[in-house]
Amino acid sequence: MYATHSSPPLLLKNIPYFCAMNQLKIVAYCLSFLLAINQVQAQSTSFDCELTRSYINQNVGQWGGFVTKISHEMTVNPSPELLFTRMLVRHFYIAQLLFNKGSSKAISAQMAGMNADLDALEKIPLYTPHCLAFRATLNSYSALNNPFTAVYYLPKSFSLIKTAVEQSPLSPYAWAEYGNLEYGYREFLGGNFNDAITYYKKSLALFEQQKANTPCNWYYVNTLLFLAKSYEGNKNYKEANVVYDRMLQLIPTYEAILRWKQNNVQRMTK
């Protein structure tokens, strides 16, 4: 239903023209963009490993507490890194609340907080390339939180995510969020997960190129997990288990993976 990105982004199509007009300016822009992306991946916060432990123990439902803790830390030690982390934590917590039919009031409060975090992050050049993708996700959450608005917010979310990957093709977050939207769409309406797999693989490759594939990068771990789940959605259980093995190499204590792998082995023997 939604076209994949088989053609180059608009910026790449027009590079010969722009270079002819002002080659040095284009080179400087490209270098600064690459530097910004790499700096985002290199920076972390004191909460990352704690969040990863909570994630692999499947305690995302308690991440409202992390929002509070990070907010408190920001009053003492405000930083863009903490702001970005809080936005991501809100993102995952909203998804958990929606999945478990949490309080609409609580969901709305976290969505308002995520929106405010994005407003602030959009003013910080280091994080600007990633923000539009999360705007797309926020629109999809609006649709889920109030189904009467889905006819407006779902198409808008896909329009925004396509623009996000066109404008920021080197952002692993943009491709991961595209994968998340495509995965959710296929879970809801059916069809294969091929596009989600493509987008997740692009995201993971970018994280790995930027040396951000670390055991404490819970967002990277989540992207691996949903790549595996996408293979399962296509009934490709062998490839799903290959991804699970990658996850175990990264985090050997991720015990739930052993159960998911065994389930896939049983499916393959039927």
C-alpha cells in the first residue's frame, strides 16, 4: 500500500547540480551532517545500562518511573543527552501503555511530554536530524489513543516518516521508526513484513557503522528484536533465530530470547 524507497532521496538526485553551483558548501554540509549523526551515537547517559536491564527483563511498563528520575536529574544536570533519552523513554512507555490499554489520561500526559521534548530537541542541531521521525511516531500514537482521529493521523504519520528518511537518510532512528510504523501497520492489517525488515536492517547497519551497537544501547536492542519479530511475521523462523543469536552475543543475559528461539525451533519442525 505504501511505496518503498527504491529511488534515491531528492538531495542525492540533485547533488551534481548543487556541487556545480557551490561544491565547497555541499562538502561542508555533508561533513557537518555526518559529524552530527556520529556525535549523537557516541554520547550516552548514566541511565542507558539501567534502562537496558529493565528492557531485557520486560519491565517497560514501569518506565514512567524513569521519566520521573530523568526529569529530576535534568533539574540538577540539564543536558541535551538527557533530554533525548527522556524523549525515547516516553516513546517506549507510551507504546507499552497503548498495548496494555493503559489510562488514556496517562497516555495523553506522556504524549504531551514527548511533544514538548521534541520541540526542545528540534532547536539543537545535534538532534534535529532525528526529530521528524519521532513526530511521525507521535502522530501514530494519536491515532491509536483516539481511533476517531485515525483517518487523519495515520496517513500523516506515514507522510512524515517518508520525509524523515529522505531528509535524514543517515539517521538510524529515522529508519528504525519507519520499520516500527510498517511493522505495526502489517500487524493490524496483514500482509508481509518485507518493508519493515528492509528498514530495520538499514537502521541496524547505520548504528553499527557509527559504533553504537553496544550492550547498553537499548534502542538498538529493540530494533534487533523487531527485526526478528518481522522475520517471524513472515514465518521465516530460521532467520529470526539468526537475529536472536546476534542479540545473545551482545547481551548473553537476555533470557527471554532462549524461549523465543525454542518456539521457533518447534515451529520449524511442525
